[in-house]
Amino acid sequence: MMISKETIKKILSASCIEDVIGDFVELKKSGFNYRGLSPFSNEKTPSFIVSPTKKIWKDFSSGKGGNIITFLMEHEHFTYEESLRFLAKKYEIEMDHIENNNNNHKKEEEEYKKLYLIQDYAKRFFIYQLHSTKEGQKNGLNYFIQKRGFDIKIIQKFELGYAPISWKLLTINALKQGFKKRDIKKSGLTVFRKSNHFFDCFRKRVMFPIHNLSGKVIGFGGRNIDSISSTTTKYINSSESKIFQKSKILYGLFQAKKNILKENFCYLVEGYTDVISLHQYGIKNVVSSSGISLTVAQILLIKKFTKNIVLFYDGDRSGIKASLRGINMMLEQEMNFRILFISNGEDPDLISKKYSFSQFRDFVAKNSYNFVSFKQKIYEKIHKDDPIKKSFLVKNILNSISKISNVIQKELYLQEASKVLNIRQKVLISELKKINKKNAQKPSTVQVKENSRFFLKKNTLLLLEEELIQLILNHGNQIIKKKEHNTTILEKVLHVFKCWNFRFSLNKNQEIFDKICLQNKKTDLSQFLDKKNPKFYSLSKWDRKGIQVSYKKERINQYISDILLRYKSLYISKLIQKEIILYQKDMKKNKDRKAFLKKIMHLTDIKNELHKKLHRYV
């Protein structure tokens, strides 16, 4: 069945583009338009524009744009029909259908649709088990109401459920409903083994459905309620799928997004029950990192709605560690945040039950600190007045300050650090300069990943050649002691190149090598250094190329051996690639396949032996 043209017109005319997009992105009025941060890229300056008069949107950071339908298709991975149904439900429009003879959905859209349907079925299954079975009522409902103090209203709001003790009940029922095994497997709800054996991932657990921003269930968190079993993991999440990546979602954001926009700040807690307890208590602008370490993607997700966070983690050791881990990430993303310091090890759930609503607000105001004061409080609690530990604290705080890009904020935090630590600001500025200088020499973690991919795939052989030339020029005449006889760095490299019939890839490097080899061994090798570009042979360059090799002058023999082993390995890999390309080109000429395979196997054996020497067992 296809949605009629009349219905589509009704839906599009009734839909308010700034209202719909405002549910997913924090929008602010800017003349006739609205502006916000792009939901499709990691930007710091808002370039996402919504025009209510033209009913269009444009994202200048990613180049995407369109109408209200294209936004839902891009952001929520809806199909065209799903987008219309979403809007019809939002604006309470009845759907009229006509026969559709040309229903050609893309495979990817179909896959998303199936995954959403399976998750929705599982949610309804768990809810039924919780409310309508004796096992669910005894184990699940009793846990929620008696142990957690949740009322039925909040249980229903968050669509909480229960997974029975049975090993296969969910999967068997899903198969009976017509879902295919391959789709159930992709959903992360069932584990399939060989010989048609399978079992449910969640058993005897209370279930927390995880929603995307439009309210669709994309995965689950399950808590073990078996107090007898000490070996069972307390919390488990659905396995990753196309619709569920736990590092990119926040539990409770669907329920909290409007309140976050309204309050213009967000409480960030650790667990599912913390979110639900605070909601029931009346604090609705709260989300959870779902029991995993906070990620940059999660911070950016909050940033779509607000830049202001109150970090409300447990007061135990693990909660404090989690708070400390998140500080630098939030500073790098230019978030405004305060951290609750709970000295007696309590958690948000206990605190919400301990205080009245007004007392809770006072508690937060009195016990939330900026990161400088928070770190000082932790130091006082654990280390008392140890000057050595305090020096580490100072460096730790300064390292966090170095992450701040705003000059005024950086200056204010330096003033705060000077006051809290009782150290002159001049001293702190001097130390901060050292940290900044050190950080400038290191690529960021993102750059390391990107650069390492580039260099390892494309330039590693050239880098190793540069390093070999550099070693020859700087240490070529250095004597290496061997059992049989002494040799030099230059002689060792020359021996390997002759035995393996190697040549440098770059002519420049080969020319330098040839000239050195023609000279007397005791000659001054500094004459071959590139005087116009001295940095070309700088040892410090090596670590920046994404390759880490432990280098010490006293272990020069081991170092040069490692470099040569790496070079041999890469050289053989290049030969294998070259042989494969040549064989593919000559396939039409019926080139001898057996001879080709024999050669490839021989080269692969050599490479594997080299890898073993490099401790890369394959």
C-alpha cells in the first residue's frame, strides 16, 4: 500500500520544519531563520540553517540539505514512507493509502526497517514478560518496585521489561512471528552457533530499552538480578549493529531532550537506574553514558542540545575515576561543566531519595565544582598534604588547562588554580608553556590514527629507507661487537643489501648510499648530510610518522637489526603485491598458475619468518 498524494500534502503543509528539527538539534533564532550546530559533523561554529518560510534546511559543514523529509531520512535513517508516518503521528493526521505496484526499497533501508521491527518486538516481549508472567512479576517487577522504588508510571514511561530465565524463548517467539534467523542474529539479541544451535543473549535480567532521538528502540541494557551468582556480569548491552553503537548513544536522551533545551543544561550520570530515579524525582534533564567510559561522540551528542553539563557520577572510586577521565575531553569540546563531589560514596539514586527537591538543588549548588577545585578536593581526600603528590596534581591541572582554546577562560582557570593551589600565577604560566611546547611536538590522537593509516599503508618503506640513511650518516662508522668479528653500522647495512639484492626506492637515497659505499670506510660521513634541509634527517621525525621504535645509542645493534627486519618484511610484501599484479595482467596469456602460487607461497613463508623474528606471530 502507498500513501495517497492528498495525505502527503496534508502532512507537509501541517509540519513545522523548525519544530521537527528542533526535536533533534538545538536551534536559535537568527533573523528570519534558525541556526544550530550540525548534527552531521563535529563543528564548533553553528552552520546548520533552517528556513521556516521556505521550509528547507541547509548544513554548510557537510553540504547536506533539503526539506523536512530529507532531514528525517538523513538523520534518523528513515525511509521516505517512515518519515511521512513519523510526521503524521506527530501532527495526528490520518493516513489514506492507495495500491502501490512499484515498491522498490533499497536493501539498506530494508535492513534498517527489519532491525527496528525486531527491536520493537523484543521490547514488547520483555514488557509482557514483566507484567503478565509470574516469573516476571516475582523477579522483575519486584526488583523495580521494591528494591529500586520505581512506580508503575515511570516503569511504563521508560518501557522497562524482563528477560525470562529460558535460554530460547525470545528467539523461538520471534521466529514464530516470521522474523528470519539472519535478521535476529544481526539484531544482537540472539547468539547462533553451528548445527542450528542458538540461545538468547539476555536471560533472567531486568531490561532497559535504549531509544534513538525519535523514540525508536535500537538496543537494550540488561541487569542481572540473581544475587546468588557472583560470576555473572552485572550489566550487559546489546551487541553492536547498524542501528546501535553504544559509544554514540546516551540513555534517556529521547526522554530528556526537551527538558535539556528548556533548562539549557544537562545532568550526566553513569547508570540506567540513575536516570530513571532522577526522572521520577522530577529532574528530567538527565542522561546516562550507559555504564561505559564517556566518549567524544557522547559529548558531541549533548552539545547538540546544550553546552552546559553537571557531571553527576557515583562518589565511589570508580565514579571518581570516570569523572577525571571525562574532564579533558569536555574541555577539548569547549563544554561548560561542573562536577559533583560526593565524598561519602553515595550515588544519584540514593541522593534523590535522601533530599527533598529544594534540598537537592541546594546540594548540587554547594557540592559542584569546576575541574580545578574538583581535582584539589580529590587530592585532599586521598593524599592529604604530600608535596610530591601535589606536584603531580599541579601538572595534571595545568595539562587540563592546556586543553582550553578560549584565551579568557584559560586565564581565568590559571587564576583559579593559583588561588586553589596557593602557587604564584607566574610559576603556573611558566609550567604551562612547557606543557604547551611538549604538546605541540605531539600529534593529537585523532591525527595519529589518521596519519598512521596514511603512512603505514603508503610510505612506511620510504620512511624506513630515510631512517637507514639517517643511521648511516649519523652512526655509520660506529662499531658493533659480534661473536665472530666486529663490524660497523654501514657494513651491516651493506651486507644485507648485497645478500638480498636490495635497492632504495628513492634515487636520492640510493645515490647517497652508493657514494658512501665507494668512499673509504673511515671517511667523515657528515659531508653527505643535506645542508639545505637539515631537518630531513632529524631523529625526532621518526615518532611523528606513526612508527614507534625504541632507540638508544647503547642498543644500536638491536635497533639497526629491527630496522633491517622491518625493511625486509615490507620489501617482501611489495614483491608479493607486484607478483599478484603481474599475474592478473597476464591471466589472458594462460600464465602458469602453479608456478605463480609456488612463488607466492615461498615469498609468504619468508615474510612469516621475518614476522616471527619481529614477534608478530601469524
